[in-house]
Amino acid sequence: MMDQQTSKNTPISYKPPKDRRAEFERMVSESGLSRNAFITEAVFGRSRHRPGELKFLARILAMCGKIAELLASVSCSSDEQVRLLLEQTRSELITIRTLLMQALGRRS
């Protein structure tokens, strides 16, 4: 039978595959956490999303709120103001699309 004292505080190490090492380091860096905290969050975290994704999702949510405000202001605007508001809305939607593509690891 194994002595419980010897295995009690044995460290657990993780060595990512060579071809994924850079990706792992990038994800840790983007998370703002230590390696240990990042791995702990990835394994036991309560979030369904990877740590770096939460920043993207919060930013996208804020941008959606801005678009809602822009569209609400269209109803009481002149033709030139409507054109400008629609251009701003289009710009916000392009940024949202870009962020979503980044979060999915794809090019926009």
C-alpha cells in the first residue's frame, strides 16, 4: 500500500505538445493568469468559456448596447443624421464580426 505522506503534495506537471506550445503560452498570456491558475480554471472553472473569451464576449455585449442606442436615436433624426447613425452602426457591426471571428480563431 502506498504511503499517503509521499503522494500528498506531489506536483502535477503539464507539458503541452511541441506543436501546441506557442498556442498554450498565448492563451495563458491573454488570460492574464499564471500558468497554474490558467490550468486550474480550464479544468475546474465554472465558466463554459475559455478565460480569454470572456473579454471578447463582454466587449461584444457592450457594442450591441451601443448599436441599440444608435438605432433608437434614428427615429428622431434628420436624413443626414440618419445616414451618419447608420454608418456608425455598420462600423460597430463590422467590429463585432471581427471580434467574433477572432474568438473563433478565424480570419475575417
